[in-house]
Amino acid sequence: MATTTVHRIFNFAAGPAVMPLSVLEEAQRDLLALPGVGMSVLEISHRSKTFEAIIQQAEADVRELAGIPPDYHVLFLQGGASLQFSMVPMNLLPAGATADYVVTGAWGQKAVKEAKKVGTVNVAATTEADNFTRLPAAGEVKLTAGAAYVHYTSNETIHGVEWKTDAVFGDAPVVCDTSSNMFSKPLDISKYALIYAGAQKNLGPSGVTLVIVRDDLLARSPQTLATMLNYNTHTKEKSLYNTPPTFGVYLVGLVMKWIKGLGGLSAIGAINGRKAAKLYAEIDRTGFYRGHAAKECRSNMNVTFRLPSEELEAEFVKQAKAAGLDGLKGHRSVGGLRASIYNAFPEEGVDALVALMREFERTKG
Ligand SMILES: *Cc1c(COP(=O)(O)O)cnc(C)c1O
């Protein structure tokens, strides 16, 4: 097959986001006919042996990468992380109980908003007063005795604030939205009761949501829940109760293989650490650029920063786009710039951004 000569820019978008080139090439190569099948992965039945093998392999690779203990289920669902904001309390928050939420950014706030529609929520901590520039100190987290669970967001995509390790909050089961840093570094699944992540940041395309749930949590789901909203439906049918997002599952599987090929989560964690360190070093080099998040809470995935004025920020985004660096405009609620440098974002792109930042400061600083 002729090599493609398409021109790819550096895509700093927050999600959907850049995918590994080798994964896109493999998907493209096999798009018309999966080897030995003669049909596209887009056309095969989700009940076929071929798809069964694809979803089983994707699950096996997720399990192997993260060292997932056998008493956890791995699910490929739809509805995005946003549906999990509702499904988590619908399944895990019984009447009369309280769920604790630790809020460190906009996504945590949205999770709280949905949970409040279902039951009693205690915002155990929020750093909103500081414009979500930091994580709460342990002493600031006011937990409920006997809480149904405690929910937090491992990486706040909009504010660029990340928990560096698996956070621990008292004894309640931990539920975590890991949408924007899932599999960006090693994690200890046994610390969590339930983890969820929309795939479109670090795991694959939009349309598929990875949910990892410990078996003992499943007894909580009320019988009256709509079938599709009950985790038990999906654990019993191994994500095949209805038509799953077949193409998304296939691509997540390819991305898992790609991470394994790089050496697994420790290896990708080291690469991600190096990429982020380069960018933060440039931000800190002089006073021209200013990081949004406090240094010890900075995200390795979403690097948020400001320039001396909004005019300069707009000019920087414009120059960057012209130079093939796209998606750098920050979220409107934070302003400034945001460089999303997920797993698949190439290190050369970080180098290109650093070079542009230097040149921009030299000419405008
Ligand atoms: C993107 C994102 C979401 C929303 O994901 P959808 O799949 O669009 O619903 C939720 N939480 C975090 C941390 C995110 O980054």
C-alpha cells in the first residue's frame, strides 16, 4: 500500500484529542476488511465471533495494563463520562445515605450537580474560592461518617489540576472520574470502587466510556432502575446487552496495544512526565508566562497558562495555529491557553510549542 502523504498538525485539543498515528494507520489499513474476515469492523455484527474476540482482547489488555484484580468488571459503555455523573449516584447512592464529593474543577462541579438530582450530596471540599488552582489539603476535606462513597476527579481537564497519586479519603468506597488522565501513568485499581473515563482523551475516540467497577458495589443498584442505567445489566452481559460502540471498542483495543508496546503505564508515565516538565520549565523560565495551577498540583495532561494580556494570548493562539499548533485556546472559564498533551501527543509537538513560546517572548516580551 502506498504510504499516505497527509500533513498532520500538532493537535493540542482537550478532547476529542490526538490519537497515536500508528493506531490510525492500522485502523485505516484494515478499515475495508479486517484480515481474515472480509468485512469492515464497522460492518460486523456485535454478536459475531470476530467482535467477541475484539472486545475480549480489549478487556484483557485493559486488565493487563492496569493490573486489574479479578473482582473488578471492565465495561465499555456509551453516554460519555457525563452519563456516569448520573449512573454513579443512581446505582451507588441509596435513599437516606450521603455521597461525599471532592471538587477541584468544573467536571467535579458537574458531577455534583447530577448527584444532587439523585440523592444527598456533601461537598466534602471545594477549591472554587481559589478559582480551582489547587487541590484541597487533607485537613480541608470534611468527610461524612458512613458515606455511600467519595467521588473525586483525578485530573481537572479545564483547570489543569491533577492528583499526582491515587487519592485516599477515609474509609468510604472511592469513585473517580479519570477521563483525562486514565492510563497516563500507573494507578492502583484496588484503591477504587469505581473508575470511569470517557475514551476521547487518552483511550481512543469519543462514543465509548470505560468503567471499572468492583463486584461488591453491584448489589446496591435498585431493581427499579432503567435497564440501561443499571451497571448489573452491563456486567452480566459483558457490555453486550445492546449494541456496544463497536468501532470505539476496536480502537480502544488498538490504543491499549500501543501503550503495551511502549512498555506499559510506567513507561508512558515517564514520557508524559518529561513532556510536561519541558513545558512547565518554559512557563517558569521568566515571568512572561504564568501557570494557572499551583506548582504542586499541575497537570501532566492539560497545561493551563496565561500571557501578560488577553491581546497577547489571542495573538499567540493565532501565530501557533499558523505554525501548525492547533487547539491551544484555553477554556472560556479559565481563559489563557491550554496545551493538552495526552498520551498520544508527540514530544516533538511539545518541543515545537516551547520553541514558539521562546520566540514569541523574544519578540513581544
Ligand atoms: C471530558 C471530560 C468529561 C466529559 O466527558 P464526556 O465523555 O464528554 O461526557 C468528564 N470529566 C472529565 C474529567 C473530562 O475531562
